[in-house]
Amino acid sequence: MGKDKKASGSGSGSKGGKDAGKDAGKDAGKASKGAQSINVRHILCEKHGKKEEALAKIRDGADFGAVAREYSEDKARTGGSLGWKQKGTFDPEFEKVAFALETSSTSSPKIGEVKTQFGYHIIMVEGKK
């Protein structure tokens, strides 16, 4: 569904009346440059194998927060929550993945993965502003 919104938003944003462009601009802004801060959760694992175990649990339907409490190796062990963060506060590779993700919930997360100098991250975004 998110892909359809992006496709229709960019199509009607380039053509159409004032009202069509206004609505399309809102969708396109949220999907790309518009979000300046995100409410983000992550699971950080030093070892690739541990990250893969956590991913398997999430893909099998486990709650993201529960998996984060069990597997994350950083201070965000309280369900993986990093809270609301602005652009420019993350490692560039982490930020690129995080800001590209669609918003989702811990019970049905849309996840991204990235390796940074800190380790392997599984990322989900709960909100965008």
C-alpha cells in the first residue's frame, strides 16, 4: 500500500490542479525530504548471527519491543526505543535507512537493516514529523 501512495503521489504531484498538487506534495514530503524527525526503535547486535536470530523472531511474528529487550546490546534495551530524533543525529548509514522506512507498529513492524561502526542494526520507525 505504501508503494502505491508514493507512485500516485509523485504522479499527481507533477501534473494536475492546485488541490491535487497540494495533497500529493504532503505524501511526497513525508516519504522523502519532509520528515525532519522520527520516532525510532532499533535492535543493535555486535554479531551478525545474533542479528539474524532477532530478525527470524520478528519475521515469525514476535513483537519488536520484546525482541529488542532480549537481543539488543545497547542502552535502548527498553523495547529498543530511541525516541524522537532529528535528522543529523545518527550515523549517516543508519539515518539513510531509518528515514526511508515507512511508519509501523511494534506488533507489525516494517524493518530496515544496516551495519555501522557500532554493529548490526534492525530498525523500525513509529512516527515521522
